[in-house]
Amino acid sequence: MRLRTWQRCHAVLTGVVALATAAVLSAAAPASAADTWNETGSDRADPLSESQGLTSVEVPAGSTNRYTGIGTIPADVSGRGWNHVGDPDASYNGYYIEPYQRDSGSAKMFRVQAPGGAWSEYVHQLSAGEALNNSWVAVSPDGQWMLAGEYGTMSRFLVFPTPGVNGSTSPSANLPQASTVRLDHAVRDVQGCDFSGPTTLLCSSDDPAGTLFGMTKPLLQIDLSATPGGSDVSGHVTALRQLPLRSACSGTFESEGIDYDRRTGTLRVIVLSPGFCVITDSKTYRFSRG
């Protein structure tokens, strides 16, 4: 997640960004045995309220999908410097978690809403060598552990006890890193991950170079050697396909958050369009397993 996305949205909305040259860009990875997720549809993604992340919520029953964007940050939260929200997740017992970062400092924050509606904040003091950015969270199916990601080119994910769910956590204490997922292949600019099984993650990458997997903006699968917890585990990385890149404008797309709804088997990923079209035709794409 990058602040340039928000700056671009503001600029477009105030008329600073000019309409890009009209063209249709369509890019899809070649069909392969590994490409098991097929596009089934899309919905418009609002650049202010649906531009950073999304998650399905199972508890309470009948809950609507949740989204994050610059427009969803509460004024009191941004007033304290937490001016970037990443891709959220919800535990299977109904706790909803948003990752926050700010421009400087030595901490990142996780904002948690309990099933009853009450909010609390859990702050994590950065460990030595830990990046400041807080791009996404993914809660393990057992609810006890939460993975989080740094931006840039990385060979690890961070594991925390799930704030508000794991009994070892408290809003009044530092949220400690519990362990690390050691990836067997570097990943770049991961914008979101979600569990599709006890040891399987699906992740959206905003990789602009395409040098790591032979494609830009890949959908990644991470197979863990064991369920996450207090000890390090390894993660095997596979690039499944390129995310859809289609717009009436030409330029640079930005892939954002991801969600897997285990009730329906539907995978959803946000892709923001270039230039002025960030307003008009940014999409949340839907996929089903092939």
C-alpha cells in the first residue's frame, strides 16, 4: 500500500490529473496448469472508500462485506497520524481488523472491532529491521494468529497473536511479533493476503517490474509448511496468473486488497485503473477456482 494512491485519487477528484489517452489495455497470463482461478465478473471499486482493501465478514450472520480506503479512516484516527489503512481481514468468530501506518515513527497500529461493535487499538513497536509500512493482515482460520506484510521486495511475512482474539493480547500492551513466515521466493509489493485453507494463502502483488515471476501484478499462492503460530514456518510461493488490467485509460494500474470468502469459494481482488479512470472504471474482480 502506498500513499501515492491516495494522492492520485485526490488529484483526480480535484481535476489535477488529466484524462489519459483512451485505450483499452487487456493483459492476462497464458493459460497453464497452475492457473486455477478464473475471472467470473467485476464490480466498480470506489476510489475513496474501496481503494485499499476488502474482506467478507461471517459473524454476525448477514454482515455485509467491508472495504477500506482513504475515505474510511475516522477523523480522530487520522488526526493522530494514522493516515494510511491497508487491506483488512475478519476472523471467523467476527472480529474485524484494519492495519494502519503513519508517515514516520517506530510503530504500526491494528484497529479491531469486536462482534458487538466496540473498537480498540493495538500498537506494535517495530522490531530491528522491520519496515514501517503495514500493508495487510490475514487472520488464520483458527483465529489465534494474524499475518501481516511489509511493502517492497520481501522474503518474509510477520506473524502476531491476533489482537482482541488471542488471550495474550491487550490494548494497553505492545503487540509483539510471535514468529515469521520464511518465503522460498522473494515477493514484491504485496498488497493483501487471505487464507483459503489452514495452510494456504492467496495474495495480490502490485509488482510493477515482472522480473520475479515473469509477469506484473501477479496473483500469488503461498503454501505454508505448517499452521502459523509461535514458531517460524516456511512458505512456498507460486505465481498463479496475472490480475486483470483493463481500462479506458492507459497508464499504470495498481492492484490492491484481496478477499477469499470460504462460504462461497469466491476470490475478490481490487485493481485501480490509471489516471482519471481511477474514478470511472476501477474494479473489484471476482474469481472462482477452475
